Amino acid sequence: MTTSKQNLATIGTLNQPASRADVFSDAARQVIKIEIAALQKMSDRIDG
């Protein structure tokens, strides 16, 4: 039982982001992707 708890603890620490900056940059990348997709849709509408 202790080994599985230790494994879960290790997995938990591995899943944690290194820093808040990493979390922010990941979120920013996702937002930028969404913005680019929205702009592409808008330009498609204008062109079409």
C-alpha cells in the first residue's frame, strides 16, 4: 500500500508545472491559437 501511495505522490509532483510562468505561457499559447483561428474564420468570410 505504501508503494502505490509513493507512486501517486511522484506522479503528482511530475504533473505539477515547474512554475507559474509555465502555466501562463501554456495558457497564452492556447489563447493565441484561438485568436488565430478566429481571425482566419473572419478573413475567410471577408474573402468569401
